[in-house]
Amino acid sequence: MMRFVKKLAITLALPFLAVSTTHATEIVVGGKNFTEQQILTEITSQYLTIKGFDVEKRSGMGSTVLRKAQENGQIDLYWEYTGTSLLTYNKFKGKLTTPSEVYEKVKELDAKKGLVWLNASAANNTYALAMRKDHAESLGIQSLSDLSKAINDGTELTFAVNAEFYARDDGFKPMQKVYGFKMDRKDIKRMDTGLTYTALKEKQVDFSLVFATDGRIQAFNFITLADDKNYFPSYALTPVIRAEVLAANPELEDLLNRLSLIINDSTMRDLNARVDVLHMPIEQTAKDFLIGAGIQ
């Protein structure tokens, strides 16, 4: 397990995030109520404090509540997912196929609401389907098209999925249509989200719904299957700030873009694993990240 700690230190050994001078401005940094968001809230709060800002941290908020708080001026900055803004907050009904299209559309739509999307990170916490690595390799499955072929060829596979993704209009049933396969109900096991990882690890099922940056993917030796037909929307993690706050503190754009530059799927999986698998405190995990990034 300690390989996560070593890997994180090596990955983040970057020199460009140096300490700067003091600012009088208070920045209210928000975050949602799950591990990844709590880590990012803590990283951002510590980072901006080191940079000389007076930071108030408000973590553990529900997604919709947090978004409304930002629109109302109660939260200045937090990390949002492009797909969440597009589909949940803006109710976009069109079809966008690439991450850049999704990013540009939410940037355009949210600008009308006084919100600025800074540079997107390379961390995309979208839905994904995962298998145990050794099992996937034995069956020659690397992508969702490979999975579809295996099922259509008669390979008996069972699937763990949460109730939401199973039932939603853009969930599992339309995904089967896109990839051209159909599973019997007896082979689909619906359960709470957290249990899908355990069921796959313990070989109770053959593949499972996961979130792409979850630390358990690496820790449990899973692989995520390539979405080769781009079915899942992009959920790129991106710092979003109120335009009014950015105008008063233009240096925040460069600071946050530099932070965004060093966050990707692998980094987030490592950070999430430190908290969810190794049970390390979020504050220490954030501090270690910043030290590795060159912030002492």
C-alpha cells in the first residue's frame, strides 16, 4: 500500500509552485461531501494560504447547495466537474462528444451566471466499467467493445451497478444499445455504490460500475475498460471562480491553473487511495501533495 505514498512524492516533485507575498483578500473555498472533493478543498485552502491569501474553508456541502452558494456569492471558488455543470446545472440536452466540447460549452453557459471556468485538469471523474486486471487479461477484454463482444459470444459475466446508473436515462440501458449487447436481469446485481468495488474485488461479480478517479481502482488491482465509443460524458475536474472575485484578484488565475496542471487521473487515484484505503488524514494528504509539488 505504501507504494501510493512513494509514487505521489515522485509524481509531484515539481518546482514551480513557490511561496509568494501576503494578500489582504479573503477567499471562501468550498467543496462537496465526498473524499475527492474534501481533498481538493483542503489542497486549495492550504495552497492559497501559503500564497498569502486569507482563506475560509467550507467543505462537505451537497452538490446543488454548493453551486447555489457560489451563484449567490457565498462561495468564491471550488472544483467542479464539467459534466455536472452541463447536465445537472444547465440542463443541456444536446450531444457533445469530446471533453473539449463539454468544457467550452459549460464555460460559455456559466459565464452568463458570473462564473469563470479556469483551465481543466486532466482528471476526469466520469463513470467507467472496471474488471479485475487478471480476469480482463485472461478474457482479452480492454474496452467496452471487447466486453460487448465477449457477452455476445456467450461468455457468462455478472455486473455490479448502483440503482441510479441502472435506471437513469443516460445510464446502463442506453449504454447497452450504443455498444450492441444485452444482459439478462439475473446477471445484473444492483447495490449501493460503495459495495460495487467490494463485490468486484471479492469475485462476487465480473465487472462493475466505478468512478474513474476512485483510489480503490488502483488499490484493488482493477482496470477500467476503454470507452471507445465515447458514451460517458466528460467530468473533468476544474477550478471555477466567481468573475467578481477573479477581477479583484487576477493572480488567482495563474495560481489555480498551475495547480490544475498537476492534477490528473493517476494523481487523484493516489490521493483518494491515501484517504480511503490507507486511512490517512485529509489534512496530511493535502500537505504531502503540496510538499511534493514544491510548496514547503
